[in-house]
Amino acid sequence: KGLTGSHNGHQIRTDFILTKKANPGDRFSVYIEAVASDMFGAGAKGMINPPDPSRYYSITMAELAVFDRDVYALLMDLTVIYDSAKHLPEGSERAYHALHTANHIVNACEPFKKSTFPLCRAIAREFLSERNGESQHTIHAMGHCHIDSAWLWPYSETIRKCGRSWSSVLRLMDEHPSFTFVCSQAQQFEWVKSNYPVLYERILLKAKSGQFIPVGGTWIEMDGNIPSGESFVRQFLLGQKFFKEEFGHYCSEFWLPDTFGYSAQLPQIMVGSGINYFLSQKLSWSLTNKFPHHTFLWEGIDGTCCLAHFPPADTYESCADVKDVLKTVSQFRDKGRSRQSILLYGHGDGGGGPTEDMLQNLKRMEDVDGLPKVLMSSPQQFFSSLTSEKDRLCKWVGELYLELHRGTYTTQAKLKLENRRGEFLFHDVDFMCAIDYVLNRGVESAKSTRDRLRPLWKKFLLNQFHDVLPGSCIEQVVKDSLAYYKEIKDGANSVLRSKLDAVINKVWKNRDHDQMGETCLVVNSFGWEKREIVSLPQQLAQEPEAKKAKLNGAQILQVQTQIALVDCVPFGFQALEICQPQAPVTLAEGPDGDIIILENVHLRATLKTGVLTSLVLKHSGTERESIAPKSSGSKFVMFDDVPLFWDAWDVMEYHLETREPLSVPGGGVSVLERGPLRASVQVKVPISSHSHILQQIILDADCPYLRFETTVEWHENRKFLKIEFPLNVRSHEATYEIQFGHLQRPTHFNTSWDQARFEVCAQKWADLSEHGFGVAVLNDCKYGHSTLGNIMRLSLLRAPKAPDATADMGTHHFTYAIMPHHGAFQEAGVIHESYNLNHPLSVTSSTLFGDPVSFFTTDNPAIILETVKTVELVSSTKAIVVRLYEAFGSQTSTTLTSTLPFKASQRCNLLEDGTGALEAWSGELSIDFEPFKIVNILLYF
């Protein structure tokens, strides 16, 4: 059982029952495990401050006592009655009744005469036995213990928190058979299974009896904004499979009470994962506008709906007292449409869970006049009971935006960079493992590979926890997470290389050493043909001159790296062959050197003292300027960033009033490359005496965007660095990529709801377009965006000092790009180019060569073939999964073609359970799509 000292008088738990029947001479051995921290870490002079390493703790009380149950029962009676008098509506008859009853008990009680206690309890029973009417609001009470998997403490301490908290819960279950407890996060269950096997067996027994209820369906309670769509899918896939294997069924509700906003694509992903219900409460934290519902239908961008509920007490750690019960009713915003809601009670965040006092309170409030009815319940019971009210509920369409904690889109930039890179690395690993599985047909090999990758996936998903990936954690957690990313990168790359070799050996069997000695291989893991500039392996430059014929057309950079323009087929590979660009890229300088012009077949970029002053899109003989008149594009700007309280979490609207542009000093610009494949300029921008920016502005031949490869040495204190682009575009809405789709947000502050979105989250791109023309900003690891009027900003770095005093200090590398386009961004290729920026073609060496090999193609650019993977449950029935989604927002269709020897296809859900009829495979499959729809296909071989 977990015991907790005082945390500002909150969450105290000091007693442990040795025995309920003591005999003279009994002896007890007590084993104590202690940690040198409070329930919420060891912050110096404040909970969320960095830990104080010199802080000491001591045990100040250890004594034996005899528990007087008669006194305790009377005390709990009086507590409920007194609280009723205190919190029922002032002037109500029932409040006065409660006050007089409490007074009667006090007058009748003589504390040192136990003989007076029965009369006092009889007085209390008279009040507590007066029943409710049939129309009273019903509260479904559920024990809860929200445990942050890491926050102000490391992952290792969370394991112990789970053991302590859940053992306390099991003790309460033994005493209270009606007590129900809900618990999420498959990762925490697995921790307990590994570290506390006896405790875990008891949990399984209580789960069978219906008291210990697994909920959530995800591996971890992840961040709801930053992970990619495929990451979301894997959270549900691994989580639901775990719950099915351990507890015999999938979860039916998505449980995410404490994350910082919710993507508009989550309803579709939830429903596709066997979940129809959603619970949260975090939107109650919004500073500006109060969310208008507690029970409602939530509709995603594709039209999928789920039933959502926010507990009206606005907490997931209620004390289960009269105050919270009445608050649940008074704050409920859907009166008339529904008359039931959930109350989650039990100490949380740092663990602890429900207490005996809470259960005693609820027992006395089950059916008492003046109070709502209280029912020990479960999520399934609650949501099932809402079915009859569903038609009366309101609907919320789109994202659930939290008007708080917007700084988490940017804080701890290195974690966000590693997350993005990991998502694309796993994309490649999935693809190559699936192809190897089909071609080499090794079930045991596939199982072995799955067993190697699954622990890496679990660590990756763990790092997406809602206080880790957002950056709102202590320094130790950041270090642990970066160590996990290193392990993930090494392990996944090892698998990728071995599977690529296996596939090449299967597909290409001809050897011809007269070609190039060691051949260069180009790999494309996306569903469209790519042509781009790549860096060539160094060994090519060391080949004899007679074997360098294929290098004609390469460019040698100042850093002695060779680059070349190459093609590659979709979802496949081919031997490297250098292509010639439509036209070379050029660089021209003005007479005094302060003007530099970079130009390729698509763009002409003008830099003045290192700042973009013009970006012209050339198209069919016409030209269009992208940068607003008399403005400087690609301007670094700094802001003061001092939030009201939550340092790592928040950026406040008033930071926009402190804008300070950064300037490039004389001598800060130098030319690096002049073409014909790449033209580039280096710019040095001082930030302060401690910090500076070194940036390469790059235009490649045939490339539709201007790229900014950036290194920042960052040592600031509560500052916010952004890049801004004043654009020659007028639109009331900007478009932002989210998971498996995109949505629009206002570029004005017309209403308080608009104004509250001064900083928003997006994935790989954002776009501002008017009819016929627009400009997109692409990025390779950034998530914070804002567009006000015609000014688009990308958030780059923050410098908060709590809970990690070293947050973001050090060297950062990132890339962003600006892409003007004619027409709509969909047809202009913005979506595809954002993938290309994040994940260029891979060039590797090979001793084999052959004809280009493309394993999958689609014939519609609106359809993104996002994932090709081996089925999770590898068995004698061989199959892989392909996951596609409609990216443009249109009703359309595509034909999926493959050169692999499949026998049949079948629709499936995101859990890879077949949902449609088997269809014979003829080499292609026609698929219809609705806007932003995700389609999953099992392909059998």
C-alpha cells in the first residue's frame, strides 16, 4: 500500500492496517520502500520548479494505534450532513434541514462517552434516509487514479507509483464489493505485470469480477496534437491488442482526460479501433471560452461521430464529497438533453487513487434528498445508458482546441525532432519488413522481426506521453527519452538494413562488376515517383575514372560532398542514374554584394542582406510575387515569453506585443554554391551574446520550394524564436495539416474563439491561399504555427525554466521551406512535397543491380498510401496491411496496383480485424474514398 505525507495538506494517506484482529504477542514485519520526493516530485520552492537535489526528507511519525470504527462512522455521517448544509443552495429548505441536523448531532454527542454515539448516528440516519425523486440527476461514480507515466518524476518512479497505488485500490476492493475502479494505459499494466507479478494476478481476478476496469484502448495516454496519424493508429493497435490478450476484450472507450487538445481526426481513428466513446475533461482548463457541452456527439473531419463526455466536476481526481457531487449537477451544460454524468474520484497525477473516506462519502450519498443520485458504475454502464438520449444531444464538429498550454507545441524541440524522424524511420521499416515477408515467406522470420521491433515501438509510443513529447517534464525524463530514441534509431536501422538486403537479394540476382563496382541504390518509400537532389556516397568518388561515367552531371559542394539529381519509382528502388534538370539553378549577385538572386525553373528568390525580399513563382510565362510589398520574408523574430504560471506549457497572447526582429550584420552573408544543381547562401544572425543562428538558404534545380537549413546555438531565458513570412495573399482562413488530413482556422480575431487560437498545432505544412494562388510553409520537425492576416509564423524555439531549467538549451538543427503555388495547394503538390522535405530519397550501396522495382502504385494524387506493414498477429495465414487515406478532402477513387504475388484482399479495421468479404486479387484493386477517409486493406499471399 502506498503511504503519502503532506503535499500542502493534499493527498495525505498515513495509515496502514496491520490486522483487523490483534492478539497479545502478535509480531509483524513491515517492509518499507521509500522515495525522496513528494507525491509531485521534489521541485525547489514550488511543485513545477526543477527538482532540488539538496532536498532531504524524513519520517516524522511511526506509531501504532487502534482504529475506532464507531467514531469514524459518526464522523463520516457528520461530514456529509455538514457539507450538505454548506454547499446546498443558500436559503434552501434542505440546506437548513442539514444545518439543524448537524447541530442536533453536535449537541447530542459527548466525545468521551461512546454511549451517546448510537443516538447521534440515528439522527444522521434520519436525514440520510430521506430519498430522492425519480427525476434527479444520476451520477455514475468511478474510482480513478490518473498516473502520469512521467512528469515531475522519471519513468522508473512511475512503475513504483503504479504498484503502490493499485495495491491500495485492491485492498479497498476487498472491503467494498461494489467499488469500481477504471484504469488506462496498457504500458502501465505491462510495467506492473513485469515488476509486480503477484499484484498483477490479483488485478486480473478483480477485472474478471468487474471491479478493476481497463479503459482507454491506447498504449499510453498520449499527446493529442503532435503524434502523426500512424502514431495514433499504433497507440490504439498495441493498446487494444494488449487489453484483448490480457483481459479478453477490447476497450470500448477512449480515455484521455489530461492532454492538451484533441485532433479532429481522432473520432475516425477511435471508431476504426473498435471504440465508440470518448472521455476527457481538459477543455475545462481553457482560459478564454468555456466549452459549451459535457455530453455531446463529436464529429471528426471525415464525418465519423463518437459519443463524448466531459465529467462536469471538471476534474479526474474528485474527493467524492458533497461539494463535487453538487458541482457535477450545477455545472452540467446539457440539462434537458441528459440527466446523468460521470464523477471520477481518487487522487491522481502522482498516483494514490481512491481512499476509504471517499467510498464512505459515496455510500452515504447514494440516494439522499437534495443531492443527485450516486451510483457505483462503469464506463460501459454509463455510455450504454446514454443511448436513449443520443438523438437529443448536440454535435461538435472538428478539433477540440484547448485554450491553454500552447507552448507545448514547441518546448523541448529535440524530443519533437526525434519523434518526427522516428515516425518516418518506422514507416520505412514497416514497408521493407512487409516486402521481405511477402517475397521470402518466412513466418518465423516475420515473428522474430516483430519481436525485435515491438519493444522499440513501445518505447517510441511511451515517449509520446502527454507530459513527455509536449516537453512539460523534468530534465531527467528528457534524458531518458533521448536515450530511448537512440536505442530506437539503432535497432530500427539495423532491421531496415537487413530487410533491404534480403529484398534486394530476392529481386536482383544478376551481378555485373563491369558496371560500377559497388552500385548505388536509390530507395523511395512513398507512393509517387520522386525526382530530387541527393548526396552521393563517398566511395563513388574513389572509383576508377573509367567507372565514373554515370557521375556526369553531379555537382561537388564546398564541403566536398557530391550531389546529383536522381529519379526513383514509387514504393520501390532502382539503381542510381543521374538525371539532367529542366534548367540549371543559378545564383547572381548585385554590384555591391548585398543583393543575391537564386533562380530555378520554378522560382526566383531575391535576398537582401540575407533576408528574403522577393519570391517569384514562374508559371507558364506568368510570374507572381509571394512576399508582401515592402516586407521582408523569412525574418527571424524574438518575443518575450513569460507565462502566468505553467512555464514549459504556456505561451500567452500578450507575448505578441513584444515582437523584436533580428538583423543580419554586415559580413553575415556569404555565397556557398552557385549551381548548376544547387545554389545556396549562408547567413549568420546574432541573437544575443550567448546565442546565434547559422542558416543555409538553398534552392535546388527543379525543386518547387526554397529551403532553409538552420542551426541555432540557443542559450536564452524565457524567449520565443519564430520565423515569419508576410505574404502577398489575402484569405480569412489558413489551412493546416493534421493527422490524415487538414483543416482550416481563421486568420483574424473576430470573436473570442478566433482570438484564443493565436497559436495552433499542425503537422508538416500550413498554407495560406486565395483563389488561384497560395503559399505553403513546410517543416521537418516543428508544430507551433500562427497566421494573422497575411503573416504566417512558424514557432522554432522556446526557453522555459520550469520544470526543466535547461529546456532547449544547446544546439538545434531543423529545416523549413516556403513553397508558392498556382491553383489549390492540393493539385499543386504541397502535401507530397511536405513528405519529400521530411524524408528525402535514400541512397545506399549495393553489389547487385537490376531494373527498377515498384511494389505499389496508386493512380490518384489525392490518395496517400501511408503505410505498408506486416500484420501484427503473424500466423500461417500470410498477409500484410496497406493503409491509405484521402488527403485532398474529396470524394474520389483510386486503383491500387502491386507487382507482388497476392491472392486475395479484404477490408479491415485499424486493429487489422477483417471487416469485409474476401476478394480475389487480379493485380489491382479499385477503392472508393470519401473526404479524409482512412482505408485499410489486408492483402493475402
